[in-house]
Amino acid sequence: MLQELFCEIAGHRFSVETPDKELTATLLPSFRPFWIERDAASEEAWVPRGAWETLPTGEAGGRMEIGEIRETDETGRTDRTVVTHNNGTSSTNSESRTTKLLFRFSGNKDIPVPETEPVETMDFEGTKFHVYRTAKGTTISMRIEEKVHYMFASEDRTIFKSDLTLVKREENRFLLYLLRAAYGMAAIHHQTIKIHASVTEKEGKALIFLGKSGTGKSTHSRLWKEFVPESSLLNDDEPIVRLLNDGSVRVYGAPWSGSTPCYRNASAEVSAFVHLYQSAENKLTRLKGVEAFTSLFQSSALLRSDEKGRQLAFDLITDILGRVPYYRLDNRPDREAVSLTETLMG
């Protein structure tokens, strides 16, 4: 009998259908803060496993525990989750959390590979990806050395099937990467996008540092932690940026963070984007229009061959830049550079 694991990332929930949810969970240790359990008493009531962390604007970002989650609307469905803060106050997160599943992911499927040339190829740290388009959806092959696994994505990005058993330890890297890809492909349809960046937060506000590999994103975040009291790292590789219905823009931690083990189920309001460039002097410049758009779009993590996803990313980035300022920082890795970006925290 198949079981289901449920996960929530950036307020979006998805499920993993597996023959053994405990074994599958052990393959994904970085997902531990993000697993949730479904309450059998309600189709749309959910209980997070362990503490659920958030960073509300204007408050210190402490750890929070779930208080009462069974508030219902007039139809009897769960309408919102009430969170009890460690300072004794409470708030709801109905604005950023959705009850409908973003997608379902399953394994042990026979995935046919199209007899056509791939529409996109990628090579990431020795891992090779091929993307194929068909009338029914998208197939992705992933190769690590001599091992190859496949995933199929439905056209509407709500169903993802793979040939993984979901219980073998040697599949852990495949499973992590394919879930990461599935999330990005589905989330872009819901005003949510993954960005190659490092994020520093303080008191519920965040700066997103972008730039090519080796330009000092992680270094600048580390200097923030060294020189700015009460600041912390939210994610150091591929955070998630979401435009909410109220027009606010928030950045979220994720169960992937590159070589830095920072897997925080937390979020903060985005104060600014900052694109870093190495330089002999420190200089902060506001970017607008095409220059800002191009910089942010090039830093987005999405399938370039996905025309619908690409157009959604165009629209989303345009909306985000209408709400959040974008800067260029020519910098040395020193305290002065941190002082310049510190002025952007608002």
C-alpha cells in the first residue's frame, strides 16, 4: 500500500507518493524542517512536523510553535493557521499559505523517453540534464556518472512521475534534484520563483545578493553576519521569492542551499536585490528598467525551454521590480561594503 509524504515550501504544499515514507524521508535530510502531516479530521487541515519558523516584519525572528490550527470558515474548512509566537503574541499566515497541493510526485513509473533531440541540456557540477518536450508534457533525464533516471511533468505542472524507487539510498541525490526541479516548474505558475542568490535577513527584512559564481555572494553574507549584530543567513544558494496577493514580496528558505547547510523554514520581506561585482572600490548604484530586469532574469532558476514558464517569469519579475528596488554593488570584501548595503535594509 502506498503512503504519502507532505511538504510545504514557501507556503506551497506538495506530496510525494512512496511505498515507505520513513525511508523516503531519510533520503532527504535537508527537508526535515519542511515536512508536514495531514490531519485526518479535515481534507484541508495540516499540522507541521516540529517547530515552524517565520520572520515577521518588525519582530525578531525567533522560533515559533503552532498554536491552534482548527479555525474554520463558514463552510467548515480550515481557513487559517494561528501561530503562537515565543513572545506570547499570535498571528495568522492565511495570506501566504495555500491548502491546495502544488503538485504530486510519484516513483516506480515507466517513463518513456522521446525519440527526439532534447530541447535543452544542462551540466551542473558533473550532473547532466536533458529536457524533452512532447504533446503531453516534459520529460527530464538526469545522469550522474553511469546512472540515469527520468522524470515526467504533466503539461499543467501538477503531476510529476519518476522511475525512482524512492527508498534506495543511492537515489538520494537524484531525488533531491528532481524534486527541486519539479518545485520550480510548478511554483512559477503561482507567482513564485527560485533565484540563484544568497540571502541575509535581520528583524524580518532581507537583502538578496546576486552575481556570477565567485563574485562574493556568500562572502558578503558572511561579512554581514560578522559585522551586523542579529543578522543571519536565510539561504545561500537558491532561495524562493514570492509575490503575495497583498502586493508584498517575500523571500523564503528552502531545503537546498548549495555547499552551506542552511535549510531554514523561514521567510522575510525583501528590502532590495543587490547584484555584486568584484572591484577595487566600493560603490552602490541603483539599477532600473532593462538593466535591472535582465540582471534578475538571468539569475532566475527555471527551464529556459519552458515557454509558458519563461513568460510567467517575465511577468513576475516585472511585477517584483515594480515593488522592490534593485542595486549594483561594486565591492571589496570588507566592512565598508557591508555598510553600504546595510543602508538598504529599511
